[in-house]
Amino acid sequence: MTWFARLEPAQMERVVRMAMEEDAPWGDITSQALVPAEAQAVAHLATREAGVLSGEDLFTAAMELTDARLVVSFAVHDGERFAAGAVLARIEGPARGLLQAERVGLNFVQRMSGIATLTAEYVAAVAGTSARITDTRKTTPGLRLLERYAVRCGGGHNHRFSLSDAVLAKDNHLALLGAGGDLTAALRAARSRLPHTTHVEVEVDRLEQIEPVLAAGVDTIMLDNFSMEDLRAGVAQVAGRALVEASGGVTLERIAEIAAAGGDVISVGALTHSVRALDLGLDFSA
Amino acid sequence: MTWFARLEPAQMERVVRMAMEEDAPWGDITSQALVPAEAQAVAHLATREAGVLSGEDLFTAAMELTDARLVVSFAVHDGERFAAGAVLARIEGPARGLLQAERVGLNFVQRMSGIATLTAEYVAAVAGTSARITDTRKTTPGLRLLERYAVRCGGGHNHRFSLSDAVLAKDNHLALLGAGGDLTAALRAARSRLPHTTHVEVEVDRLEQIEPVLAAGVDTIMLDNFSMEDLRAGVAQVAGRALVEASGGVTLERIAEIAAAGGDVISVGALTHSVRALDLGLDFSA
Amino acid sequence: MTWFARLEPAQMERVVRMAMEEDAPWGDITSQALVPAEAQAVAHLATREAGVLSGEDLFTAAMELTDARLVVSFAVHDGERFAAGAVLARIEGPARGLLQAERVGLNFVQRMSGIATLTAEYVAAVAGTSARITDTRKTTPGLRLLERYAVRCGGGHNHRFSLSDAVLAKDNHLALLGAGGDLTAALRAARSRLPHTTHVEVEVDRLEQIEPVLAAGVDTIMLDNFSMEDLRAGVAQVAGRALVEASGGVTLERIAEIAAAGGDVISVGALTHSVRALDLGLDFSA
Amino acid sequence: MTWFARLEPAQMERVVRMAMEEDAPWGDITSQALVPAEAQAVAHLATREAGVLSGEDLFTAAMELTDARLVVSFAVHDGERFAAGAVLARIEGPARGLLQAERVGLNFVQRMSGIATLTAEYVAAVAGTSARITDTRKTTPGLRLLERYAVRCGGGHNHRFSLSDAVLAKDNHLALLGAGGDLTAALRAARSRLPHTTHVEVEVDRLEQIEPVLAAGVDTIMLDNFSMEDLRAGVAQVAGRALVEASGGVTLERIAEIAAAGGDVISVGALTHSVRALDLGLDFSA
Amino acid sequence: MTWFARLEPAQMERVVRMAMEEDAPWGDITSQALVPAEAQAVAHLATREAGVLSGEDLFTAAMELTDARLVVSFAVHDGERFAAGAVLARIEGPARGLLQAERVGLNFVQRMSGIATLTAEYVAAVAGTSARITDTRKTTPGLRLLERYAVRCGGGHNHRFSLSDAVLAKDNHLALLGAGGDLTAALRAARSRLPHTTHVEVEVDRLEQIEPVLAAGVDTIMLDNFSMEDLRAGVAQVAGRALVEASGGVTLERIAEIAAAGGDVISVGALTHSVRALDLGLDFSA
Amino acid sequence: MTWFARLEPAQMERVVRMAMEEDAPWGDITSQALVPAEAQAVAHLATREAGVLSGEDLFTAAMELTDARLVVSFAVHDGERFAAGAVLARIEGPARGLLQAERVGLNFVQRMSGIATLTAEYVAAVAGTSARITDTRKTTPGLRLLERYAVRCGGGHNHRFSLSDAVLAKDNHLALLGAGGDLTAALRAARSRLPHTTHVEVEVDRLEQIEPVLAAGVDTIMLDNFSMEDLRAGVAQVAGRALVEASGGVTLERIAEIAAAGGDVISVGALTHSVRALDLGLDFSA
């Protein structure tokens, strides 16, 4: 497995509780009206398609926070592949709680596994090259930590977490530089005021911008929407003086060719901006 | 336009602030390092594809809550269609704030418009029939209110909001009925204890279940994963004694045929469980 | 017992913690100044008057959240009747915690049992008729979930929970109908846009309004402040085409006659708008 | 007017928002379904019985926070008396907002005015004596600040706010005193450790306890459930060495006689533990 | 030990969680990147200087809330003195959690012990006199409860907690008295409206103000920035008719002389307004 | 001025509101008891010692959030120096609000200006060298954002914000490296999994550790508690292959010599771990 960082338990609990309250603000009236309080149930989390798991702890938290007597055991773990038809987990305990928590738990694990599975496809497509696949800030409002974790489960890497923890100067920033507008000077001035731990990345749209940016001593240069030809030329021109990130219009069809151009990072908005929930469901046993 | 209910301003503010804090916990260091505090900018929200708008108030809130001096004016409004290449809104004001709010604002309006646009396709496909298209509880954790609103923007209808406001008895509930297990009696007993305002809907998997369910006096009967032949038979058998909802495996390809079977409601999980962000972006003016 | 739905544990914990913080923002200085930290105590929750219990879990939570070593055991349970002088519960553990939690615990159980006891009087008064007793939205701000639960403990039913989960059109809504002002058409249009799970109830003030309302296909018709004669006439006129709710000026003196008129629902604001706390107290043992 | 302290605006906003969210978590669907967005309305807050007003700012906040365009003007102000049939306030603005906020606003002003009105009765009954009427900690969970303010509106005084801001040693504390159990010594030790700003009050059940308590130099001595004869004897015995509070079983019938006994403070649990909502309502104009 | 009141567990948990989230919003990436998940560690909380301990429960909470498997045992307890080089506590458990919680735990215990140690110096300097040392409201925003507790650990006393729980009229209040400006009358009027449990303290700047203040029957009189000569004269003049508090420019150099003047209370802003963190650290064992 | 990043308004409002609620949970009873509601006042924020300002926006927020009619105008701005006796700001408006907000406002601006002033001393001491002065994570729990801002106001730089946004491997991490314990390999492995934007810094205790750390390609190497001789040797050995940070026991006395050794960064825990509040106060005008 490529990733390392687990989610903080307090963060998971908060987001799961928020989802629980959204889905049952004053309880599950169907279960309480129809299912006896003492009824027990066993269910299996099964999959109708192959994929990579992400979200086991959130699924478990949804169950346990709804009824502490529910026992969840996962046979597959985050970051592991599974085949269509696999049984991923077994849940046992009070039926009312299990029915109440079902949709909340599924909503997390289906979406996160959808991200992990798609990420794994991109990662597989660049195997053997120097490039890493990263996410972007095109995440679902409120769920960035979870979606970045899902990217890691799929073997991808994370980009900066937010606007606060790294500099990424885009075309609009460069167009708005202060008086004088000397790009190299502006970047140097910025670096002199930023924490020494702050990574500085700059996006360029064409080859001529590369040298003035490198002259300022940036850490990463992003080649945005470059043609394949220009991308290869850009990588050659940078020549290891900074990391190279390719970005813009990256698809599964194009990614192998992009990776072959020799950059270090390929950022893929589609990993999180258009999530397809994986087809998972709960099967109740008799 | 088919829908009516706007989002509550306090709810919008809360979710936008959450997203803002997630994306810039201690500010946008790139803009502050590179863009002069006094720089002004104008940008246009433009679209690269046709669709239906949803989320204008959230986009506006993202701008205004970041910097109260930003002025946003939408030329297209929620629920309205637009063509590829259209300019949806104009934003003007301090450049730092505009750059900081850009991604938060886009993340909302791209996802919500993606839902509205997809919903509109389903709604168009059933035009002329008696069926309404509804969402499900397969929504993104924490964003159900927004996603249901987006469904309304696309001309769809909402299903029950949560486990707390209507009964929807599914196969697993029926399998877990209390002692005796008499379905009709159990449903009657539930109704006698539930608020008189609570809608009671029951899912059935096969035609034989219809009569015992109707005998209990339910409001809606859901025919789940019925073959087309059985669906038509089911509608005929119910014969107006309850509303009929068709559900399960609904796709754009199948929906016209399903609607033609004569039911009242078709619920479509895909409206929200697999959101594709619409391709919108901000274009900055010189 | 007539009711079913327990309170969600997370909701109880939140409201109990709020009350604890209100009553002891920086601790119980009296107990800490006078009572040794190691002192143990036993107390009994006793009642000076007969009633119906409600709030045992909140009382227990107040004790356990103040000091996890406090052990509470109830001899009577929510929804059960007790006589004057009965011992309802026994509490044992650290004296400081018991003294600190006493008032918070009592404030919950006294008020909720007051509601349950009053509700039971109304329910008893309509025994043998077709009518159910329901609460209204005249609840204490912030405590609606608890007060509705107390109504259920007393054998009553709940009305809609809030403005969001059912339609209840009152005289003021009808006076403000849109252009045209055709009541039947307006109600039909509303229903076509509302979720199919939304119950539609309409209040009428006089017999002539009944037919236009029924023509729109509403679920419940509320006969508000009708004379007894008109109420009986109204029930006869509706003739099962919708549920009938009687409302307005309902008192213990009048309710038997109202119920005898044959309606389905009688809503009683007094259940919650004027709560008399039941006379319960803690008796400490030597 | 006897009172001085207004509620903090931030506190009012918090409790009003909580009530608003409880009563309309996803909006007022009735108004949105039936009343045109552009409809305007005028309503008057009228009373069906005489009383003392409390809660005007909360009523106003409920309106303004629901729709900032609603304009509220009160003709009567907090602490002022009004006759049955009086018009207390006028509200004008968008009809949807007015209808949505109606019940929330009324729930506050009816309960608070109920407390103020009852308090004023007690205060009138002791006019001309040295006694002040105070509330207790028997308040509604979460609403203590509001209910204490309502007591002030009625001309009453507040007792300590919580367990944290004054010492009030009751029988159970005295029974649990530390080793030795010397009451005078224990009270002196407590005072030596408490902030010098902390008021120390001690409850006694019989006349013999008065001297040992006074020997410790307490600020107030509470004579709890004393017979009238003992109460007069107790006041005479204290003889100004501490304030005297009478407590226990205080009713409107008994209070004049209690006050005549000459104490300084009479605490009345009934002011807040059994609130009767005043009969106020909104009348809409044509 | 002089103090009594422990911190409420819920308050400690809240402030520790806030600090944890501030210091590791999405985890400790260094430990997760370098330290194996299964690594165990033992560390000792050691001190490089002598002092008085405060904050053991917060340190423990920081560890346990980060990883419930961490076991913390303190050899020294809050309020106890320790020598330079002492080992104060032992922590054992998962290395990642211990490393993540280290700085949060230290930040609490270093600051609070710094306050306790400084307080103890002031307390020692007034030993044998009638004066108690108190804190002021010059505390760190958000940490007043903790800092007051640290003062108690050092043997000091607390002053009023906030503007809400006692009256302290300063020169600016006196200058702004209402119409008439009669100080004695104004103080009497205030007292007649305040709860009888509210302590009334008044600050005076010169000897002539003492009599009019005492005439109103205040509880404490503060002699602010008095010369030593005037301070002694003031104490003599008050002559036990109220408590006397000396305040203003109190330093370790001057405090013995101030205390010798015979007042009851000396308030010291420096206890909390300029905290020096005690030099504590974690030593990891091999 | 050296710094750039302002505090986010939402963050300032949150922390100021927290402080306001802590200092006046149910209002300022002294001002309400003594000062007429209509009284107006003017006050000046004056300083008794020279320094550098920080916190003007927090001071202003404390005033404006307490009473929106208070008008604050600063004559000196954050980051600017002032002399003893200077008037920093003028406040005018309702006297009650001004008195209530006084201590909250002062608590912020005194502490933050204390940090800024101390930082400026350190910065001045290294003028003319290549070294920047940075803060550490030894900040007050809950106030890190404010204290880092104050450091910037004083001309200092910030270090990483938290455990989440940069790697800083200390001796304890290195001692706990996984199986094999090859430092260079472990650092390389970590970097391959971390975001490419993550800065990697490693602390070393002695000269021999420098080469294995540099071999892994780190961004910054921290020379911790080095003798002056070793520090100079270390800087020479690194020779620009990474940034060099000096740390450990840095004081105003030693810092010039440390800076002369030629490193890039000197981190100073004392900037924030032992804050001395600057001597500022409010002077009220007649």
C-alpha cells in the first residue's frame, strides 16, 4: 500500500454524526413502528462490482454510533482490491439500529470506494513511469479530508490540502502581480515573507514562462494544458531544476502518454469532482 | 418552473462557511503573497457545456462571505437552462477575495448544476406521462438539503427527506415484523401509533404482496425491481387504491418505458449518488 | 403502551449537557466547599402526587454525565402510572456529583412527567371514542422532541413535528392565496409540487369551506373552533373522505363531548403550552 | 420599573435561531406551497387577557431573523402592564416570513409574559413589606436566562444564577459535612477558600440551627418550610445579623402572611416551574 | 492545599480537543510517515526547574484523547511542589500517539504550572498576614477557567469570575453615575435591584471616597494605587465595616509591605497577564 | 513591513465572541446597575511603554460586537512602532458597552503587542545577517493563529502551522524509525508517500548526522542545541544543500552570535511561550 495517513477518529465521528442527524433527525420511524425492539439481525456488505475499498472505519462508525451493540467485522480492508460479488463485511446486532444506520454507512463507503477505485485505474495507467497521480481541490464541500483519504486508498497522492498550506500561483495571480509586474522579483519577494516550510508552485501556460519562474527558485512548476509536444519540451527544459506537474484535461485515455513525457506529478480533477458511487449493498440474512 | 422551496439562508450560510474554512483555514496565502491588497478584478462565470443552473445563491454567498465588497450578478437563474458557452454571472471586486472564493463557489455550483441537469434529462424523458421523478436518500453526507434543492431546480420532485418524516417499509422491515408476522395487522398497528400526518409507503418485490399491503390502507406502494410486465400488472392491480412508485435499476434508457406503465412516482438514485460536476469556470478579464 | 419511538441518545446527551452547563458553568461550589470528595450518598426519587412517568433516561443521563460512577435504577418506567408517595428510582454514588446533578435531573423529569400526566387525563377522557389526542407546535423552544416524547408517554399522539414535514394550511394561508384565489385549484397545485409523502391538512372555520377543500383531495380537514352542533355536522359532511381534526378551545371539561362528535384527531395546545411540573423530589438517606 | 439587566443580543439570537431551526428545519412548506413569494401582510399581536409583557426583543428577533424585511413595532414594552384586548405590536412585511415566524415568536412571548404576569401578582401581594420575591433554579432547561429576565420584567428579583456563582448549603450538604461535622467550623473553612466575592447562604429547617450558622458569619440564612410562628421567631432571632430568606410551599394565598413576618427574600419556585402561557395571538389584517 | 474546586471534565475535554485540532487538523504527518504504527514508547515528563504543578488532568486528557491506549501516571499532583530535575509523570503506549500529543500536553502543563509557581511565590510572601492573594480578569482569552484553577493550585484565591457574577465599580463607573451623581444613593439603588447574592465591591482612589462608599453598605472596598501610608490609613478607617482589597502595581518586591498594612485581599494581575511557561519536557526512553 | 497575511474575519469574530462570553456570560451587571443606558463616553487606548502594535482588529471587534454603535479609530496600525505615552486609538459611544468590552479588548491587544514587541527585538538583533526569526508550536492553546500573526507584526516569520502541514522529524522520531532503521532510506520512503508540496525538515543533534540526512534530499536541516563552534561547522558542511535552522536555548543575548554563524532560520520558542502583556490601558475622558 502506498498511503500512510489514517483519518483522525474525532474527524470521522463528527462527519458520521452529521450524516446520522441529517438522515434521522428524530429517529427511524419505520423501524420503530414495525420492527420489535428486541429483534436481532445479521447483514453482509456485498459488492456488485470489482473495486478498491475505502471507508471501512466510517461505515463501522455509522453502525456503532447508532447502536453500540452492533458488531462490524470487515474481511477486506481499506486500500485492498475486491472482486464483484465479494462479501466485504459482516454486521450483527439489534435490527432497528442496523436498519437505521444502513444508508448512512453505505453513502460513505460507496462514494469513497468509488473514488479509490477510479484512482487505482489512473495509478495503474502510469505504472512504470516517474509520475505520481494527485487529487485537486475539486472536492465535495465538507468532505475533503475523506476524499483525499480515498485517493490515498486507491494508491494516489494528495496535492496541497487547502489555500493555506502551499502556494500555487495560477494565471490569474500572475496577471494581477503588483506594481512593476516582474514575475521573478514578485516570486522572490513572496518567498522571503512566506514560512520557509511553504512549498511554492507556479502554473505556466507556455514554454516562454518557464525560465523567469525557475529564476525565482520555485519548488514545482505546473505545465497547464500543454500539448504533448510542449509538455515533453517543458520537462526537458526544466531539467530537474524543479518538480514538474502536468495538469489540465487529464483523462484515462491520455494519461499514459502524459506520464511518458517524464513529469513528476499529474493532477486529476476527475478523481473527486465527479464521483460515481460503487454498487455496494447490505444483504440481510434470514 | 416546477419547484417552489428555496433554501433557508441560515442553512446556506452554514454550509458555505464550512466549505470556506475547509479550503482556507488560515487564508489564501498565494493571493496574499502575490496580489496587492488593493487590486480589483472582474470575472465571469462561464460554461463549457449546456445545462440547468442550480446553486446561484451558494456561489454568491461564497463570494460575499469571503469579502463583502464582492458584487455578483447572475444573468441566468436557478432552474433555467443555458447553452454551452453562456456567461452565467459576473463578479467584480477585490481580486484577493475573488481568487480565494473561486474554488469554493465553483465546487457548489458545478455539482448542483450537474444534478439539476441530469434531473432535467430524466424529467424530459417522462414528459406526457403521469409519473413524477424523485430523488432518494442516496445523497452526499451533509449536503442532502442542497442536493434535493438541485433536483427541484431540474424539475424533479423530492422523496421523503429522512428516516424521520415518512414510513418506507422495505423488504428487510417486512422480514423482521414482530410476533405473528401478519403484514396487514402490523401495518395497521403502526399506523395507529404514528402521527396522522405520517405518510406510509411499503415496498413489495412481487405481485402477491400487493393485496395484503393495500388491505392495511397504505398511502403508496413501491414496486421494486419489477419486470416491465409485472410493473404494468401491478399498476393495474393497485387501480388507484394507493399511489404507485416504481424503483430499482432506473436508467435514462429505461425510464420512458417505466413511465409508460402508468405509475405515479419513479425514484432515481442516480440523480444524486453519482454526481458529475458540470464544466463551469471563472474567466478573469484583463 | 401506545407509543413507540424512544429519543435518540445523541439528542438526549446534547440537551442534558446544555442544561448541566447552564446550571453549573464552573462546577457546584457548594458541594466542593462543604462535602468531602470521598463522601458517598444514596437518594431516592420520590413523588408527592400520582402521575405518569416521563424522562427516566434524561434523569439518568444527568446523573451519569455529571459523574460516571453514579448508579441509577428506576423502579417505574416511562409511560407507567405511579401513586402519590411512590419511590420511582434509587441513585447511589459520590455525594458531590449527586448533589450537583439533582436539580438538572429533576427539572427534566418533573416537567416531562407533568406533560405525560396531563396527557393521560385527556386520553382517558376520550376512551371508547374514535378520537386520538395530539399535541401542537406550542412547545417550549428547544425542547420539542422531549415534550412530544412526553405526550407519547401519556398515551397521546404527535401532530406534525414542524413546519417542514407536513402542510397545515390555516385561515391566514387561505386569505393569502395567489392570483385567482381559487382554493381548490391552489391546493391541487401545491400537492403537485410537494413530495408525494407530504400530508396535506387544511383548516376551515365554517361548514361552507368543507366541500371546496375536499374537492382538492386533502388528507385531513381541521374544523377549527366549531360549535358542537357544527362539529357534528362537519363530521357527517366529510363522511370519511378525509380525516377530521377538531381544534380550538379544547379543555378537559369539553373534550368528551368533542370526541363523541366522531372526529379522528383532537389537538390540544394545553398539553405543552402550560406545563405544570409534577411534584417530585430527591430524598437522601442517612 | 424594578429591573435593569437586558438580555445580551448574542444570547437572544442563539436561542431564537435554535427555535427557528427546530420549527422549520427545511423551511415552511405550507407557506411556500400556497402563498405567493411577493405577498405582503400586516398582523397585530393581540392579547385575550391582561398581563405584563416580557419577550418583545425575542419576538422581534424571530421575525427579523426569518426575513430581514419584516418590520416589528411594539406599542407596549417589556415590564409594562396591558389590558385584555390590547394590541401589543404591529408586524408588516413579506407574508411567507411572517407566517413562518409566527409560532416561534409567540412561543417566546407567551411563556415569558406568563412568567412576568404571575411574578407581578406575587410582587403586588408583598407590596409595603420589606420582602423581595425571587425565582429559583427550577427553570426550563436551556431557558434560564430568559426566564430570569421575565421574572425581572414582572418586578421580581433573581436568586443566584447557578451552582457556580453563590453557595447555598441545603440540608443534604449539612448532612454530608466532612469529618467532625462541626457546622460552624465547616462553613468558616469553606469561606476561607471561596472567592471573597462569593455570597454564602445556608438553609436551616428548625430554629436551633440558626445560631451555629450565624456563628460562621454567613450572608443569608434560609428558613425552609418553617411554620408561620417559627418564621416570625426566626426573623426575630437573626435580628439583622444576616439576610433572611423564607422558602418552601410559597403560594399566592400564603405570601402576604409570609412577607409580614419580616424577612428579606421570599423565593418562589412556582414563578418558573409551572409556566402558563399567556393567551396572545396574531391577527392578520385583510 | 488551599483550593478545592476541580475543573469540570466536559470543560477540560472541550479545551483539549480544541488544542488538538489546532495542532493537528489532519493528523501528525511526521509520525505517520516515519514511525511504524505498531511502535511503542515510554516517556517521562521531567522538569528543568523547581515549581508547583498544575494541569495534570489536561496533560492526561491530551494523551488519552489522542490515543485511548496511552497510559499516563503522575507521581506529583496538582498543587504539589517539585524540585528541578524531578520526574513528574510517566507515559507509555503507541509511539505515534505519544509524539502527536506531546506538544499539546506540554503547552497546557507548562503554562498552568508557570502560573501556579508564580502564585506560590506571592502567597509565600504574605504568609502570616491576614491577606489573601487573588487573580484578576487579565487572563488569556478562552482559558480563564484553567488559569484560575492554576492560581488555586498555587495557593492563591480567585476573584469574581466575570462581569456577570459580582459588582466591581471602578473609577469610570463612578464618573458615569446617573443624574444627581450621589454615589451613596446610586450604590443603594443598585443593591436594591441586584440579586441578594451579588457581592458589591467599589474601587476608590483616595481616602475621602471611603465614607460615602461605606455609607451605602458595600461588601468590599478596593483601595487602588494607594501609597503605603494611605493604604494603612484606609484600612484603619474602614475598620472592619467592609473587606479591604489592595490593588495596583503589586509586585513581588512590594507585596510583603502591602500585606502588612492589614487588608484582606491583594489582587495581582501579573499572576496571569504575563505567563512564563515552566521549563518542562518529555524524555523518551530507549 | 515584513508580513502579509491578515487574519480571516470569521476567525477573529469567533475568538472575540468566545472571550466576550467568557467575560460576561449574562452581561456586565456593574455597568447596568450604575451607568445610565443613555450615557456616552470617550476613551483613549494609551500605552505606558514603547512597543509594536498587534491586535487592532481584535480590539475593534471586541468593541463593535459588544455594541455596534461604538466607533473605534486607531492612530497607529498593526506592525508599527510607538513610544511610551502614545495614544493608540480613540473609542466613542455608549458608556455601558465601552465599559463591558474594555477588558476583553485589552486582553487581546496587550498580549499580541507583547509578542510583536519581543519579536521586533529579536529581529533587530539579527539585522544584516541571512537569518530569519521564526516562532514555534509553543503557543497558547486556541490562540495560535493570533500569536503567529503577532509574530508577523513584529517582523518575524512563521514556522509550520501545525503537525499536519510540514514534516519536522525530531530525535524521538529518528529513534523510532521502522525496521532496519536506515535514516536515509526512511526519509526517502516518507517523501515518496507525502504530498509533493510537503516540506521535509529534520533535526540533528550532532555533526555526524548531517550527511545521512542530506543524502535523503531534505529541504531543511535543523541543528538543535549545537555549540557555537559546531553550529558554524554545520552551516559550512551543509553548504547550501538545504536550508539550515538553528534552534534550542535561543535568547536575546545569544542571538546575534547565532545569526552570525550563517544559518537561514532561527526558531525562538520564547516569542510565544512566555508572553508578557504590554502595559496598555483605557483612559476615559471627562
